[in-house]
Amino acid sequence: MTQTAYQSRIPIYPRSVKGRFRTIKYAVLALAYGVYFLLPWLRWERESGPAQAVLFDLAGRRFYLFDLVVYAQDIFWLAGLLVIFALLMFFVTGVAGRVFCGYFCFQTLWTDVYILIERLVQGERNARIKLAEAPWSKTKFVKLGMTHVLWLAMAFVTGLTFVLYWGNAPQLVLDFFRGEAPFAAYATTLFLTATTYVMAGLAREQVCTYMCPYARFQGVMFDRDTLIVAYDEQRGEREQGRHKPSKDYMEREARIADKVGDCIDCGYCVQVCPVGIDIRNGLQYQCISCALCIDACDTIMDSIGYPRGLIRYTSQKSLEGEKSNPFNLKNLGYALVLIAAVGLLTWAISHRDKVELSVAQFRQPMSVTLSDGRIQNRYEIKINNKTSESIRYRISIDGLPQAELDLGGNEEVTVSPEHSLKLMAKVNRRPEIAGQERQSFEFVIRQLGSEQPLTSRRDTVFYTPLTR
């Protein structure tokens, strides 16, 4: 008998279910889709800059996030944000397992919508299975065709919406359909349309099972206190195992007396699982902790009058009858570091300079000797105004006695809101005053006409070639 290393995908047809966790998932889905699809259209009035609440302006090298403007030199904020997301995932996973995968992951959210579309067009689980197994006919062609058309439409809207974050949304949409949008807009939309269609429509659970690295390494963050979706094997099996309802085993007391488990082996928990596993086989890495199997089991338990909780959120310790505390020392450590990271990033954003001054010294040559014997060093000054109003500055130097600053008449300059200005500066000094080859000093810019003027300083060096 020959064996193959490749196994074809076994199609999964999740059954619909009602319950508290399904309701939570719908609420998260509505919130996530509302934010993603509507945010580019939200207008936001500013004294300067675009009137879009969230806009990533690559050409201007700045990101607009409501009243916050992020510049290219603020890239370290992104690093801080990524660290916060990582710590948050570590903490949440340590406490409650893979709830991110089950409720908030883009793959989960879009797959949920694709399954809803499939169910809307093709019907419930049994109808979809029969349609897939039926020979090709006009009805099958129309239903499958309509499903894929709606999938592609959803994928296209997803891709186009992403593009709208990078330009003025109303104008970009018009330009897009007129054929006047930048090539990058069409390329990005096409790429995201294709990937969304494949990931959420064709691959689905295979993305979570085989492609996502989180499914593989999340287990190292689990411990015996971590909350997981688990089947209570002791209650569900007892000594005699599962048993379907029958005349002798309808009442729970009879099942307990004969040591028969509460699980009636209906298979509902397996039928609703979006990754196609049987939670009764224990914790598996494919499980995304969506908790739909809990809703399914609770529905059955309610219908036959048994107590809920045969499948529930619990921990390994609790299943074994031990006292469990998900907020153990490890998870508290994650929480403390997370709070510190959030605080540090918040402080960095709230205390950032409203004006930035950078000074670069010309090094070829380091200095020039003028005809009257003075030494001249040249510098490039860049002033970046991060405020939403024009500001006038006076430029001076400090810490270099008897030196002359030559700005070509630009000692006072006006910098437009959210713009930068570059100037050439020359500093002249007589060599006999220097006393040393390199002497530190500061360029200073000070706002004019303000009761609380903005001031910025930048250290640099004046080079004097001393004779030996």
C-alpha cells in the first residue's frame, strides 16, 4: 500500500449556532468592519493639512491620526507600538489562550463574513454539503457562481478601502473608477483582492492551521492556569463513555447511576467548528478559541435539561480539581511590562518637541581660511515645524565667543505649518581666539511674537586647524 505525503483539503461546512459567544463575535465583527470601512470617510477639520481623520501621506512623509501628526523621524513610535502589541498578545494568550485568533484576527473576521455569504446563497450546512456532492447542474452553477462573485466583491471592497487610507478618500474613489488613480492604487487593490479571496474564501482554516506561525508557537505561552476551551471529559464520559439519548438514558439521574457520560454524542460541537476539529479529543493547536462549540453544547444541554458547562472556558488545573489563578506571576510580569511600555509611549507622544532643529556640518572641507585670516565652518540647518500654524523664528549661536554667524540675511525666518525649512549657515572666527582644535557650541532657534516661545537647541562643533 503506497502512502502519499500530501493530503487534499477536506472541505469544512460550519453549521450556524446561536449563543452568547456567537453574539460577542458578531459584535466584534460589526465594530471591526465599521472602523475599517468607515474610517477613511470620516472628515476631520484641521488648521492645516487634509480634512481626513486618518490619512497616511507617503508623499508628505507624515501620518495623520485625528489630532496627532506622525512624522518620518517619529518612526521609533512604531517600534514602541509593535512592542506593545507583542506584550499585549503575550499577556492575553497567557491569561485566556487564543482569544485574539477567535475574535479579533483579520483572518477570522473575514472568514466569518465569507461563511455568512456562503450560507446566504447556498443554505445551511446540510444544503451546502449536498450541493457540493451533487453533479453539475444549472442550479449548482448559479449558486456557486453567485457565491464566488460575492466573495470577489467583498475582497475588492476590502482592497479598495485599504487604498483609501493613503489618499483623500472621496477624490481617490472618483479617480480610481475614472482610470486616473496612481498605478500603486490599482496594484494594491488587485493584490489585496486576490489575497482576501484566497485566504478567506478558498484557504480558510488552512491559513490558521498551516500558514499562521502563531498557531505553532502560541503553545509556549500556555500554562496550566491558562483559560482554554475544554471538554469536561470526566463529566461527559464517566466510566461508560458517551451515549445517545434513549428510553433508558433520557434522564440525567439514570445516566449518572449507570456511570454514563452527559455527552449525547450529537456532534453539534464538531459541526459548528470553523477549523473542523473535535474538541472532545482534547486541546489541539488548530483550536482558535472561538468558543462556538460552547454555544453549541450549551444549546443541546438546555434542550435536554442538563446543566451547562460540559464544554466551557476553563484551565487545566480546574479540570483536574485544583485551584487555578490565570493572573499568576508570569502573566502579572507581562502586564507590568505592558503598562510600562504604554506609559513610555504615551509620555513620548505627549512630550514630543513641537519644533525640531537639526544641524549638519559640511566636512569637505572641514574649514576654509578666508582672505583676512578668519576660519569659516559651514553648516546646513533644518527647522521642522510640527505645529498647525506658521511660526517665525530667530536663529543665533551660543557658546562660541567672538564668532560671527552669517545666514545671508535669514536671521529671522518663517516656517509654514507642518513644513520644514533648510538654510545654509556660515560661522566665522579668528584662529587666535580658538585655543583648541574643536570647540562645541549650539545653534539656537527661538520663536518670535509669543508669550511662551518655542525654543530648540542643537549641539555642534567648530573646527579650527591649529598650526603645529
